[in-house]
Amino acid sequence: MDYRRSAFAVEQEKRNMLQLTLAALAFTGSHMVLSHRNIRGGLIGRLGLWPFRLAYSIVALASFAWLIVAYTEAPVEALFDAHMAFRHMPLSLMFVASVFLVGGYTIINPSAIVLEDMVSGDQIPGILKITRAPIMWGTGLFAFSHMLANPDMASWLFFGSLTFLAIAGGWHLDRRKEEGGDLQWMNMAAQTSFIPFAALLTRRTKLKVGELGWWRLVLAVVLYAAMLAAHSSVIGVSPMPLPK
């Protein structure tokens, strides 16, 4: 009887891991397919821009919900023991991610799905001087740091999907906008960079901390503190791991 229960548990774990793999493929694959230039252009031509964006958002949310459910049900299969430095990566990088996310969602942002065509022609927002894809990099930093802190197969499928989609998807959007040849975009691109801090290091632009908006920095601190405070109760794991 014990053997039967054990065999059933093993088979269930295999099914759960397969479901997570399929969910990860659906999540990343649907974004890649719908973002392909020819497919995207054809669907916009048939449906119109805003109906396409609505359909895109529904597919994205549905596939992400499936990914989350599959991740919570997947078994923990350790790949290696995480070094303490890796386990503290989210603690170290999530404030930067918070600044990127708050900064990206509170401006007219060329990397946001709904606002991707609305580029301000007046003044480049401070966060875009760091990177013109702040939301993508904020998501990527969140996901990659959690991959390092959680070296198990399920976490790498889940957070790896987010990392790949954030960085590769952000780069693809950047290339698509460049190929579009929009004058406002090209003017902004000449003074900014996709890679964080590259435009500043090459002196194509200058940034004063105040240009980020002090209230945005305060909001980023609040977001970071809220995530730290809620991490243990919501996720069940301390955000400040101690040596074993």
C-alpha cells in the first residue's frame, strides 16, 4: 500500500512538472508569436489596434495565471545548493527593480503594452535616461534574482520564463520601434539606451537624481518595504535568509 502511494505521488509530481513546462512554453510562446511583426501586423489589420491589444492582454493574463497555478503545484527538485550570496540577491536587487517599476509605470513609457506608441516629445523622463525599458528590466531583475535564490527546477522554469520574456521581449520591442522609424522614437533613442546606464556611461545623456522624481523614489521605497514586510506571510519564506 505504501509503495502504491509512493508511485502515485511520483507520477503526480511528473504530471505537475509537465504542466509547469507547458505553462511556461505557453506563456513565453504566446508573447513571442503575438509580437512577431507579420503576425502582429496581420492581426492589427483584421481586428484594429485596440482590439488586438485587448486580445493580447487577455492571452497574457490567462497564460500567466496558468503559469502561477502550475508553479504552486510543482515539486521542488533542487539543482544545486544556493550560496548565501545568491540567496540574498532578491534582497539586494529588488530595490533597484522597484525604482524601475515605479518609474516605468508612472510615465509615458515606450515599453508599456498600452502606452508603447505614446512617446513624449518634450523632455525625456529621468528613468528613461537609465534605460528606455524600465518595466522590462525591473521585471527581469525581480525574476533573475529569484532564480539565483531558488535553484530548483520549478523556480527556474517559472522565474526563467519571466526573465527571458522581460529581457528578450524588451529587446524585441526596442528593435521593432527602431525599425518603425518614428521620428520621436529615434530622437529619444539617440539619447537613451536599452541596456541600463549605457547611455550615461557613454555620455549620450546626463541625469540628476531629482529628475527621477523624489516622490517616485519615495514610492519605490514604500513598495520595497511592503514587499519585505509581506514576504514571509504571503510567500512563506523570509526575505532575509540566514545561514543553514
